[in-house]
Amino acid sequence: MNVIYRRKNYNIYKMGKNNFIVHNTNKKFEEGHTHISNYNAAKTVISMSLNNTIPAHLSKYLIESIIRISTDEE
């Protein structure tokens, strides 16, 4: 897997044409990664995780993705 974006302890890997993996390197890969089909959405998920914010209009899948990669217990 090639890292195409890195911000703090988060990496984005490109997997195929429209598939990206966001991984929190502070967690085991199996427990701290999520699949996103859009590069900008992957970057947004990282930003929301770092800022501990979840907008009300976000899809259930993206909310679950933020929870999966976050280390915040709340």
C-alpha cells in the first residue's frame, strides 16, 4: 500500500481507482482503518477525527468511519 496523504498519525492509502483506506497508525490496522470511496471525503474524515467534530448532516457510514479511526473514547 502506498501512502498518498499523511497528516499527524493518519495515513491515506490508494487502493484501486475509487477506493481509499484511512488508517490511524496509533491503532492496529484491523481496528483503526476504514474504506472511503472519495479522496476528499477521506481527508475530511481525518480532519473531523482530529478536531473531535461530527456534523449532524453526515451519513451514518462516515460517522462510523470517524468512530473507527478515532482514539477519542467519547
